[in-house]
Amino acid sequence: MVRLSFLGGTREVGRNAVLIESVGARLLLDYGVMLDDEPGFPSHVRATDIDGVVVTHAHLDHSGGVPIFYLTERKPVFITPVTAELVRVLIKDFIKLSGYYLPFEYLELESMMRCRRDLHYGMKVRIKDLAFTPINAGHIPGSFMVDVEAEGRRILYTADINTIDTRLVRGARIPKRKYDAVIIESTYATQEHPERRELEEEFIKEVKLVLDEEGRVLVPAFAVGRSQEMLSVLYAHGFRRNVYIDGMAREVNEIFLSYPDYLKAPRSFMKALSTAKVVRGWRDRREALKRSSIIVAPSGMLQGGTAVYYMERLALDERSGVFLVSFQIPGTRGAKLLETGRFTIGDGEEEVKARVRRFDFSSHAGMTQLHEFLKGLRGEPKVYVIHGEEENCKALTDWAADELGLEAQAPTQGDEVDV
């Protein structure tokens, strides 16, 4: 038997962590954080009790808690090279912003990096009596699903998946193997994404409307993945002038360029970056605001970063536009903007005069894609649904049971199951 322990990411989006145990090995799949006023961690597991950590991709809800295992131990962390570089950037920033609440510092991050074991898609890794293989997840560059073999059982952990090709990465393909168990995300289990071509055309149409009125377009976007996707979309539709990129996305761009094998179209991406103006300081920011321009800047939910600087200066300009392209967690400033049309500027809330729109450029599979993924798997695997709000976890669980006849459940934090 193989035991699965669900330490986090159950019936919620954040702090993903699954412990997988065979007779001889204990492997941790992700160990993320819940980003709130005070970061939330998964259930505790002792560093001495694991044989290694697998980090499926760089986003902090999957990687942010991993340095905690490097206070004293030196266990291997299995990671793709591009993810390792991205994790270094994101966790350094995380420590800078939330260090007061964290049980680790920069030293532990560097210790973690010294223990990295670089992976490549399709590469089989053995740990005692357990073996695993990373498979492209189509989420962001370097992201992967984990195919685990142990005790004659085969288990698939999808982490975050996207089966649709984007400008940046190729979509995940359904593995052609029989699995005994599948642990699957459900972020958009009750929601369909718009068709990608139509979405791009609608976004570009709105951008042109603003520019035609000599306005400025702010595109708040996640620094890792979404900012680069938006630059690629703009380039593909012929924008060669007055596109600016700011914030942490600048450093991420350089990392992606260093690992072209993880990009769908590295040459196109390189051209997209070469035509965008890199904002290097306050003088450049003021310059970007003086002309009709498109500014791509983190944070994607307007919680901080350079996007807030631009937002405060564009919000009251009715000729300009604020186009949200990232998921907006309820309670964030971006979500409040969509709900109320208001934004905090200085000491008070103001009614935003700029055109505000949301475009669903998601890097997660939508409802139909999740259904097709489960339907396409061979055999009759047990299904464990995580990484979604409670109603989404329940919806995908019910669908897998009712439509496919599979044994399915949405575990709660701390649940243990044998496969």
C-alpha cells in the first residue's frame, strides 16, 4: 500500500502539500503557503521524516514554505532549473515583505538552493523503493505533474494544470497510463474559460479603443507567467511601440530567456521582449505615463508593487483603461475594484473613472478541460480533488463519481488514505 496524507490545499486555494509514503520512502509533493495578512502553512511534517521535496512550480502557494525544511536538514529538493531560479526570486521577495511572520530567513533559502536536484520532463528519479517522473503541466514554464510509482501502485499528482496551448507554453497532454489514484486541482471546476482566440481579440480591441483616445492602458499581471503571456499577446497582435514592462516581471523575463527549452516559441518571446521598454526607475515610470502607452506591471491583484503606483495616477483619467488579466482573490484590491468600481488613493476611496475590464487569461484548466482530462485517463483511478474552493472541489468530485463512475472524494486537511 501507498499512503497519501493531505497536509494542505484541501477545499481551498493555497498552501498545497501532499505527503506520499511507501514502505521505504516519504516524499513531499509541494509545500506552499496561503498568502494572507499573516501567511498560512500546511500541516507540519518534520524535516527528518522526509526523503525529499518535489516543487512542481514556482508560485508561492506551491513553493513558499519549502525553506522551512532547511533550518538544519539537507534533504534534496527536486525542481526544474527554471523553477529553481524563479523560486529564488519569489521567496526572496516573500521574506522581504513577510519576514516577520516566517520561520525561516535568506540563509535557509540559500541552503535549500544548495540541495536542489535539477529535473527535466520525462526524467525518472528513484528514491529508495519509490520512483517519480515529471510531466509538463502546461501551467507556467517549468511546471510539471508528478507520476509516482511505488509498491506496484501508480499515482498522478497534477499540481496546477492547463491543457490549452498559450502564447508562452504548450498545454499539458493526458498521460497514456493506467493510474490507481489521481490527485487533481479544481480551481475552475465550475467555470468555463473563453475561447483563447476570441479572448485575445476582445482584449486587443479594448486596448486599441483606449490608445485611439490617447489614453494609457494599465495591465496588472502576475510577475511569473501572466506578465510574459501579455507581452507575447501584444507582440503577436502587432504592438511594437510604447509597451512598457515594470516590476519583478523584468527579472523573470531574463530567467525565461535563460531557459528557452521551457517556452513554446522562444524566438517569438525574445522578439516580444526586445520591442518592450524596460522600466528601470522612477524617471522611466513618469515617462511611461506621459504618453499613450500600455504598461504591464505586477501585482496582478493590485495589492502592491508598481501596478499600484500606475493605478493611483490613471484611476481618475476617463480616457485610460485598467485591464485585469489575473485571478482576483476575494478581498483583494483588484476584486474590490471589480465589485465596487472604487479604489483607495491616498487617504480615501475614489470612484474610478478609467475603463475597468477583466479578461480571463487563465493558466489553469477550466471545467471542460478538467472533465476531459479525467475522462481521458485509462483505468479506474481513485480521484482526490484539491486546490479549489469548497464548492469547486465538491463539483468535480460529484462529476467524477456520477459521470465516470469513479471513486472520488474531496479530502480535508489532515486526511490520510491508502492506495
